[in-house]
Amino acid sequence: MSTPRSSVTAAVLLAALGYFVDIYDLVLFSVLRVSSLKSLGVDEASLVPTGGLLLDLQLGGMILGGVAWGVLADKRGRLTVLFGSIVIYSLGNLANAFVDSVWAYGACRLLAGFGLAGELGAGITLVSELLPKERRGIGTTIVASIGLSGALAAGLIGDALVTRLPLEGWRYAYALGGGVGLLLLVLRLSVFESGLFERTKAAHVPHGDVRQLLFPMERGLRFLRVIMVGMPIWFVAGVLFVFSPEIGLALGLPQKPTGGQTIFWAYTGVTIGDLLSGFVSHAVKSRKRVIGVFLSSVALSVITLLTIGGRSMTTYYALMAVLGFTTGYWVLFVTTAAEQFGTNLRATVTTSAPNFVRGTAIPITAVWMSLKPSMGTIPATMTVGLVCIALGLLALWGMPESYSADLDFVER
């Protein structure tokens, strides 16, 4: 029995708007890092290490949540995770509006990160399974493109609130994200579960078994390749975007670029890149070739930013937009993750892989910070970035094309 078109439309809308709020909340810390920490009494010298700690807590929550929500989605259903993850990250961000210490801030980022981990993977899995293979790339592109524009909202709203209310604006920005997230739950009432998942529940195969991500070796390597292909995106997001003020000064700009402006221009590029990569992939009938072009473009954009980005603030923000555009293969990365694995393991992979990719920002940031004192900020950034991109290209080389893959199969 086919799923009603109205339910498919509602599923795409729920996944897209849920991802919109997800991304708003996810990047809001980058926008509010300086103002929120200063409001809590953190001194100028401690802004980078304290911000790095809070980012690690958020990303750590996402790694844990990526596994937990993924397993739950394969055992109990995609809608269960969509509902649960939205509730958790919304409550986490509402609580964040009322913190009075760095440790309370960290606890809220950990909780919010755990919740944020589930929405994208469950949404992409649901949409991929509801749509025919000829249209699933378009569906996931719509989800990702609408969702990523949440970062634009975070940049504009976060900056506006901090400008108008320098001490308390960051609290209102977190509260807004949490409140809007809870309102989304109304949409869940009109969405049906994936038919592929319902049929697979009756099969005598393990569902959401994490051990299957590692064994046999072929499947473990398949999972590792997916993560490595996405890793360069989170070098850019976790280092270049988050620490944009410090990198801008190191390039010789007369004043610090703001987090809000960086996020706005960078994610304008990301949103356009995701739209283009999704539609180009549909036109050329390939995920792999398009990802390869975008990955190569990331390398060129990183080199350009770190070479001439200090000429002016306009040049810097323009290159951030270009850099964001080149990381716009995120939608293809997540869609490819869904297409590489069977229905009984698909949500586990599609939910955990993006969060493991986000989690790679923890070791990437640690290596970057350890290299800065001896190499300098710009050479360290260039070195770490190019190594991440080289590993991503190597992983892509060994990955099978999945554009026309039939998703009606299971992992045994």
C-alpha cells in the first residue's frame, strides 16, 4: 500500500522545518560564543579555550545522541526519533536561556547536542524511504536546503538581539529556538511511518545493532568512508566558522569579524551549495562525481581564504561565503549515507554518521590548537585543513556510486 501524497509532503515539511530549527540551535553557539561567555564573566583571554570546551561538550552530546537515536530509529521507528529529538533539543535550548555559570552552560550544550543528533538522520531516512529513487535526491535536497537556512536565521537574529541587548540578548536567542522547536511537534500528527521500515520489522534480522557498523570488515570500512567524506565539512564549520574572529585577526584584519556575520555569509553559501549539489547530482545521476568536485573546491577555497582573506572585511566575508558554498555537498553526504546501508541499519548509519562527522571537530580542534603556538594560526589552519580534505578525497575514491541504489534490502 502506497503512502498518501499528503503524508509524504508532511514528512518532507516536518524534516525540513525540524532541520531548520536544528541548524539554528546548532550554529547559535558560534554566533553567541563571545557575548554569552562575557555575560557570564569569562575574561578575554579565556574566550577561546572556554568556547572550545563548550563546543566539545555540544559535539560530545551529538556523538552519544547519534548512536542512541540511530539505534532507536531502527528499532522503534523514524517518527519516534523525530519526535523525541525535537523535544530534547528544544528543552535543552530553553534551559540554556536561564544558565548562570559556565558549567550550567556546558550541561545545556551537552543536552541540546544529544537532542540535535537525532533529527537530521531520522528525517533524511524517512524521506528517502517514502520517496521513489528517482525523486529521493530532490526530497533530501529540499530538506537540507530549507534546514540549512536556519543558520542564516541564527546569524541575523543572534546578532540583532546581541546588538540591541548586549548583556541578555543571547538568552532570548536560545529561548526563541527552543520555543519554535516545540511548536513543530504539531506537524508530527499528519506524518506516517516509513513503509520500508514497517515491512522490515517482520524480517528475522537484527535491527539497529551497533556491532553491525564494525563487522564484517567490509561494512566497517563502508561506514568509515562515509564519515571521512564528510569530515572536511566540519573542519570548516568547527574551526573556520567558529573561530572566525580569531582567524580574521591573524590574517591581519583591523578588527575581529563577528560570529553572526560570518555565520550569515558562510551559510548563505552553504544553502546555495546544497541546492546546487542536490540538483546537479539529480541531473548527472551521480552522487560521487559531484561530491568529488565540491571536495576539491573546498581545498581551493581554504587556500584562498588563508592567503588573501586579510585584504579587507568585505573580502573576508565574501570568501567565507565561497567556502560555505564548497561545503554544500552535505546533503549528498547524508543522502549517500542512507543509500549505502540496508533498512535495518539505515537510520543508525544516517543518524550516527553526521554526528560522528561533527564529532571529528573535537580532535581536529585539539590538533589545531596544539599546532598554533609553534606554527602560527594561519599555517596550522592550512595544514590541518588540507590533511582533512586529502583524507576525504581518499575515502571518496573507494566509495561505490549509490545514486540509483534500491533501498529495499537488509544487512545480515
